[in-house]
Amino acid sequence: MTEYGTTIFALFIVITAAYLIGSIPTGLLLGKAYGIDVRKEGSGNIGATNLYRTVGRKVGIITLIGDCLKGLLPVLLMKFSALPPEFAAWVGLAAFCGHVFSVFLKFKGGKGVATALGVFLALAPLAVAIAIALFAVLMFFWRYVSLGSISAAAIMPLAVYLMGESRTVTTVTLIIALIVIVRHHENIKRLLSGTENKFKA
């Protein structure tokens, strides 16, 4: 096998591994540990916000951390590997897609916010700071997690571009942001109709 072929094969392996790691349904597993199928409770989502509301604060926070690590760790491992650095962004996208389209849940999953956060922390931490600041401001004034998440996702591609990240990182960020926003389509409808639930600490 040529050096190019070896590199492509290695990329296929790590992308597959990242996807499978991302596919682990952290929230669903934690909910079941407490005897709750979160897909049948609250919003029906397996993400941290629904776990926070239906199971409790501690489990919600653990879910957030677990989902975030699913995006963070594969990208960090790639950045410290011998493979070309631009591969890290595609590995991050694979982990994110695993969460959103989990092979273990018949290609269904969460909305991807926490896993996207993990990916972006590894790829573009300064851009994440801008998105988190926007999220915090919107949460402080309006208390809608969905509004903060959608807005943070929307600003990330611009923030990444302004920070001078590579074209690959910018492209992957744009893809992830679009998927996050689309996954929030029901929340957008409720925000527009005034029926979205506010976050209660």
C-alpha cells in the first residue's frame, strides 16, 4: 500500500471510531440507570437539558460533560497524532454526526449542542469563547436554552472565520452549525409562537 493509501485508510479508521464514540447515547444510558427512558419524558430529547429537567441537575450536568467529551477527545487525539492536522476537523464532524445520527438509535439522536461544543473547544477555543458569551447573555435575559444554543451555533462559523482558522475548520464549523440549527426546528417554532419552555435552575 502506498503512503497516500495508508493515510486514507488510517483516516477511515479514525473517522469510523470517532463516529462510534459519538454514537454512544450518554443521556439515554444515564436515564435508564435511573429507570427512565428520556425519549418518553419531557421533550423526548436525549440531551443534557431534558435530562436536567426529567432526571435531575446532577444527571443533566454529567450528560453535558459526557456528550462534550465525545466531541473533544477524538479531536484532541487526532491533533496529537502523526496524521495531517486538517484531519482533526473531519474527525470532529464524524463524532458530532455520531451523536446526532447514532447507529445505536437507528440513526436518531440528540441535537448535538454539547458534542459540537467539545469539537469546537478542541478546534477553535477562542471562537467558542465568543459563542459562549452570546449564549450566556441570551440565557441571562430570556432563559431559553434553545435560543442560546441556536444563536451560539449561528455565530460560530463567523467567529471561526474571523479568528483566521483554516478553510477546513471553517467548512466543518458551518456544517455543524447548520445541522444544530435544523435539529432545533421544533424549538424555533415554539419560540416564534411563544410556547417554548424557559430554563429553571
